[in-house]
Amino acid sequence: MKHQLTVLVCALAMTACANHAARDRLGIEDATLLHSGFGVTQDEAAGAANSQWISTYAPAVSSSTALALLQTRLDRLPGDQTGYFHAKAQCWINAAKQARQANDHWGFVEEAIGQAAMITMSLENGAPLSAVNPALRTVSTVRPDLWKIVSAIKSDPTIAQCPQAQPPLACAEVELMQAGHDAWRRSFSDAERRLPDVQDKLRQSAETALQCKQKMLMPVSAPAPVSAPVTVSAANSPRKITLKADSLFRFNGGDDAALLPAGKRQLNEVAIRLKKMPLMRELKITGYADRLGDKSYNQGLSMQRARTVELYLQSRGVSLPVTAQGRGSANPLVTCRQTQRDALLRCLAPNRRVEIELVAAGS
């Protein structure tokens, strides 16, 4: 009898039942979204605006004006307009426009404008940006499996050297956040309808990155020395191992969580090499950043990278005394004058590095 009643209720309210089924397929773990109907709380966790949200987004009185201004500023940015962050800002603008046209008054429009504005201002000022997605008040996590795919693509070092694979990845992240907003406001079917496009963009990004990787692996007649992720100086000079930061860490990352799988493999090889050098007295590990962005930020980032490499090597059995330091953008290996941001970032890559100097006993 209970089963028959369920069938009758679903027949009378097919949309609601379908929406609950969609909710289950989204893999939602947020407890506030697993309850609906009478007795549901309206506290901050359930979506009530808090004071921080109001103070941050209240100035965006006219969303249409803010969006128009942001679009103009983004279009005026010099250089390549197909990079990861430019694409992400554009997709946040598009998401805000779409939510506004749908008369969504739940706060996502303001938060999307905030994200687009933050990225645009950083691009205008040449400030460092993080590729980590923020925790937004009006967004819940849906499809954790797709977020794992996002993380896997972003952690592959190829993506940093494959600009054409970055825009679909950036927009897939924004759309997945937008699906999370649909779920947050209990429109689970709407959230589910966004997912095929998200999956297509992730597939496009992964396939493009794979094509880039295959091109990078093609043999060339005379490879440039700078292409090697690890280089060691000549035997008649102080021994030094140079690790490219772009192959060690994800975008703008420097802590242990930002270490790439390829970066860990490099450090594992370095650790094995160091343990076979009994005549070494100590190590001097120095982190460097490029010249873009705030000097204090670069100083902190370079120090963080040096410390992360130090701790990782120690965790792999390297027992030599270590002196770690960060030098910010000092001692650049290359000088770059490109006007396009993406081209400038690629040119400055050798300056983003960690150097390990091997000090021999008796020296």
C-alpha cells in the first residue's frame, strides 16, 4: 500500500518527484539541501544573507550597469584575450547576465559580478590571481566526480603550457558553480540540465591538452636546454639543481597542496640523487617568482615554494641541513618585454623557479 501511495503521489506531482531524483543524481552532500518542505530553517546555512555578504555586494545597486561596465573593461584589456583568467571573467559575466534575465533574485547575480570584477581588476593591475574556485554563499557543491575531473585537468602541468585548453576549463568551472547555485535554490532539475555542457567543455579541455602534450613529446633536432624541468650546473662550478616552478606547482601555488604529480616525481628523483652524495655538507634552497604582481606577495610566494621543497625532500629521507630563502623576483634569468599577457607569462617562466645549491663538505 505504501508503494502504491508513492506511485500516486508521483503521478500527481511528477515534477517534484523528478526534481528529487535529479537531486539524488547530483551527489549533493550539503545537509541543508537534503531537506525541504515544512520546518526547513532559514538560517545562514540555508541561504539567509549574512552581514558580510550584504557589505560586499550591496554597492552593486544596478546589476545591468555593473555588467556593462565590466564588459567594457574586460574588452579593453591588452594582450591575448583567450587565456584562463580572461575566459573565466567573461564566463562569470555571462553567468550573471543569464541569472539576471531569469529574474534570479537569490544573490547569485551579485556574486558572479563580484567574481568577474575581482578577476578583471587583477588583470588590469597585473596582480597575481589564484585559480582556486571560491566558496560562494549562494552555491553548493554538485557532482563531486566532475570537480575531481576539473582538479585532475588543472593539476596536469601541460595545461599551463597549452593556452587553447584553458578557456573551456575555466568556463566549465563557472558553469559547474552555476549548477551549484541552481541546487542551492532547490532547482535540482535546472542544475542537472547544465551538466552535459559542463562535461563537453571538460572533454574539450582534456583532449586539447592531450594534443598539446603529444606535440611537446615529438622529437626535435636540437632541444633547448631551458625545456628540461631539472638542470644541473657544470661539475667545475658549485653544484646547483634548478626546478621550474611551473612544473612543480599549480597556478600561483606554493604549498604542499599545490604540488603537481609531475613536481613530486621530480622531487623524488632529486631526493634519490641527494642521498647518493655523501660528501655534501648542506643544501641552500632558494625560491624565485617572476616580476608580475605585488613585491610582498612574490616574496612570500617564493619563500613558500622554497620551504615546501625543503619539507618534501626531508619527508623523502634527505637529512642534510637546509637553509631555505625566498628572493621574490630577484636574479631573473630572462628579460621579457612582451605586451600580450599570456606571451609575457610564457616568456617569464624561467624566472619562476626553485634552485637547490649543493654545498660540498670542506667548502
